Amino acid sequence: MKRIVPFMAATLLALVVQAEPLAFGLFGDTPYNQWERDNLPELIAEMDSQGLAFVVHDGDIKSGSSVCSDEVLKDILGVFQKSATPLVYVPGDNEWTDCHRNNNGGYDPAERLGKLREWFFPDDLALGQRPLRLERQSKDPAFASYRENVRWEAGGALFVGMNVPGSDNNFNGTRRSGGPVAEFIERGAANRIWLAQAFALARSKKLAGVLIVIQGNPGFKDLNAGKPNPGYADFLNQLREETLVFAGQVVLVHGDTHHHRIDQPLADPPTQEAVKNFTRMETIGSPFFGWVKGTVDAADPQVFRFSPRLSKTRQDY
């Protein structure tokens, strides 16, 4: 791929279709305990009160040591459906890849993922009370199973949700070691197509930015050191290649490691300097309880801006 040089980037950005700025919410890695579950409706109501265009939960709707029962999953689905704001949900490892653990109930992860797809992604609308139409990868017959991979356009940018969870992205499946399992290989192929299509769409429409939401922390330090986690290597290399030839701003939102941060951890291999048009934003996670307000403005050179909002009713740990 040829890289976008500065004067080309400026020219392309000047052609960006103007769109009205808007605000949205980001949260994840919650609820992990009964207190957080009890206060989840209040957290969502707080976001509802802000006039947001939509909110996104970036996975882990239960703790990694709790049961993955139908009742637990449907309980959170019920809370999400009551959101007055359209709510987009991206699956996390705690609700499918890790469900084989004895303290999770010994479920088959593939069966749990199938239930998430059936219950949380039944049609082309986001969850919640106000409709937001999404484009799902399952629209393509070649990827009919991948209902959780979504995209939508808002504020002059493209928003993308992808199933890339923690626990090494299910690289080893239920094994502790060994090569990649079939599920990882097949989902990886679907994700590569989805990410490539997203950037191609953003370029063709001259959008100002692309914001991608996954659950797992893909490990930028390992990537920059030349030793990427095998569960995330393909994703990160593709993300870097696409970002380097994209004229606009790129943001990766993830959860997983429960450390809220906004930084630029992606390095360009030839120089090891930070890729200037890339930002990572990790959401607030348990034991902290809150959300991050995001804004998108195609006329702003930064395009995306973020501010954390810790809940006033945060538990005293």
C-alpha cells in the first residue's frame, strides 16, 4: 500500500462531506458484581440524560468467574433493551470464550456465542428504545454467522464493531497452548474482510475518521517490540497498514484490562515513531464505574474527542 503523504491528506480532508457534530457514549467491563448490576440501569439513565446519538458497550457483561447462564445473559439484554438511547453491544470474552471454565458453568464457548448472536443481534437495529439501523456483516452470505460485526455512519465518520475479545482472542480455544483453533481462524478471516471493507468505504466516501470498537486489549507494546500476541497479530498489522494509508483519524476503542487511557501507542516500524493519526481509547472498567463521553466533528482536525465520566454513585472499594 502507498502511504498518504501530508499534502495528499490535506487535500482529501478538504473534500470531507460536512456533517453535524454529535456526542456518543462508551462503556464496558461491567457489571462485574451485584452492586454494579443493581446500578447499571442508573448508569444507562445517566447516559440517556445527555442527549447522545448512541452508546456502545465494548464487552464483558459479567465477570470472568461468574456463571454464563441463559438467565444472566438475558438479564443484561433486558437492561440494554430499556436504554432510551440506541445501544450497540460488542461481545467480550467473559460471556463466551471463557465460559468453559468450571466456575462459569462449563459451557461450550461456541454455543454461548451462538446464543449471544441469537438474542443480542436478532435484526439490523441496535438495542434500546430508539432505532438505529446498523449494517451487519451477516448481510453477506459468505459471513452469515457474523451478526455481531457491525458498522454505521455518524457525524462524518464510520463506526465499526468487531468480535475481537480478550483471552488472546480465543487463539487456543479451550486449550492452554497449541496452534490456533478453527473458530479463531474462521472469525479472523471474517474480521479481515470487515476491517478492509470499513476503510475502503471510509475512503470512498471521504469520511473524516474511523472508530473501531473491540473488547480485547491487543497488546501494542508487544507489537511495537516485534513480538505481537498471536491472537492479535493479524488484526494489529492490518490496522496499522490501513491507518498509515488513511487520510483521516483512526480510533481503536477497547476494554479488557480495566485501565482507562487515551494515548497513541501504535508505532510505525521504520522509525518507531507514533502513528500520528491513530488513537487508542480504553473504556472505564470494574472496579471503577462510569462511562466515556465521545464527540465526533468532521470539521475538527482531531475528529474524535473523549472525556471520562465516573458515576456519582460509584461503589466505595
